[in-house]
Amino acid sequence: MTNYGSLYESWREDPLGYWGEQGTRIEWDTPWTAVFDADTGPYGRWFPGGRLNTSHNCLDRHVEAGAGDRLALVWDSAMTGESASYTYRELRDRVAKVAGALAAVGVGRGDRVVIYMPMVPEAAIAMLACARLGAVHSVVFGGFAASELAARIDATTPRAIIAASCGLEPGRVVAYKPVLDAALSQARHRPDACFVLQRPQAIAALDPGRDHDLLAAEAAARPHPPVPVAATDPLYILHTSGTTGRPKGVVRDNGGHAVALAASIPTIFGLQAGDVFWAASDVGWVVGHSYIVYAPLLAGLTTVMYEGKPVGTPDAGAFWNVIARHQVRDPGTRRQRSPAVGW
């Protein structure tokens, strides 16, 4: 674990030098011209002039460095009793194909894509596929009502939507496709295409001409290479829950986001490439974006994605079983098989 006192002092003495050094944790297609431009926008802009691709930094660069066989993502579903594991190479290949499927319907740099999915590997794959194209993803928490989904569709005007046929809750199946159809009937905006992950627990009826089977489209697609974007280009839009009024779309850019998250893994959690990390959150929330998908993969960790609840799947020991089963690392120590987790 990094010593906080020395870390803080190095930042305080030279903030721009500190963040410039952190910027070397990721790969850039074009170096930045300044670490921070305080005069651009209301909050300034990080790493202007730089160009990169976040998906490349999460996947391709690890494969190219010889770590393609390292586990990248482990999916553990208490709802189905299934699990799946993807190496960095396998995850990169799936992401490249889904990016190709999106590109085939016209999605490109700067376009928005709404993702409405439960905690399945395809949710993370969809996020990384958008980043690969330079498209901007907007994840909506799986199971949100049609009115909430419609509001987010109108706010982001997506070129495409990626959804699942259903989500799973203890004791019930929640059909997502009828919610998506109702949301599209309410929304003013119309996407060009919808991709649906067909889960066997509830096969959805597809609308010819608009809807595509996600796995079939992935299988038929050509892999798409990473598209370099400006560090100041948006990576994603994530709306607040709306409990304080109308939901507000928060935008994260590519460069500052990647640098901050890559730096957080060793400096806050004390972890290194190859360690196993679990954020017990959901990709519908910012913690899931940051610490299920982006930060662990930027740092070369193995990230655990869990479909289940803290209790009732089957009991209050569910989380500890996940930790033990996947040998999640104890942040702050170098112990193996330690029962601790990043929250």
C-alpha cells in the first residue's frame, strides 16, 4: 500500500507533475500538450491534445504485452448457478466483434448507445465495445421502469440500444424487453437499431427491421480495431437516480478518467496486475463503471462480476462465498485467498 503522507506531499509540491507521472500508466496514441488546461470549460480539461482509446488500454495493451492468457473477467451468477471466465484475449475478441456489430448499423465516434442490461458479461462487453468505437455509452440500471428508460433515451438520443431479454431476481424473472418496447413508445427519439441478449429464462419477441439478436450479430460481425479519440472526448454519460429532481446526466471524458482509475488501483487499493478484485456493485451505478469494468482492467487485474444479492442467494454468506471461491485479494496486503473485497 502506498504511503499516504509521501503521496500527498508529492502531489502538493507539484500537482501537475504528479498527474503527469500518473498519466504514464496508460498508453497514448498522441501525447498530451498539457496535463491540465484550467481555462477550458467551467472545470478545466485534463490532458488536452492527447489521444487514446480506453478499450485498447483495458484489453489490447495487456494482450500485446504478453498477458493475453491472464483472467480478465469472472462472472458468477447466484441466480442461474452458472459461471464464466474470460482471459484478456478472449474478452478483447468479444469486445472487438460487438464493436463490429455496432459499427455495422452505423454507430461511430461520438454516437450514443444506451445499455439496459443486468449483471451479465455482455453488459461489460457492451461498454467496452462502445469505448472501442469512440461511441459514448449510457448505462441504465436494469429493471428501471419504462418512463425512466424513456427519459434517458430522449436525453442521450442513442444511435443504438443494447438490452437483455430479462433480468433475474430472487424468485422471479423480470422481463426487460416489454419495458424497452414501452419506453420506445413513450420516447420522442427513435434509435436506428436495438440489440437484445436472449437469456433462456425469457426469450423476447424481436421487432423485424429494428431488433437484432446480440449474440447472432456478434458472431456475424467483423472485429473492429480501437478508434483513437481525444482525451477530452466523452467516454460515458451516467444519470443520477433522480431522487433530488430530474435525473442529471454526468459526463466522464476518456483521458482523465483512465488516468485517475489506473492510478487508484495501486495507490488506494495496493493491488497489482494479476490480483483478483471484486466491487460488489452494479454496472448501472458509477461504482460499477469504475470498479467492476474500467479500473480493474486498466490495471491488469482480474475483475469479478456477480449476479446476485447480499442475502437470499441463498443466504447472508453469499458475498463471503464469492470472495473465497474466487480468491479475492485483501487490499493492503499481499495475502492469497483473503476474505476481503473492494466495495
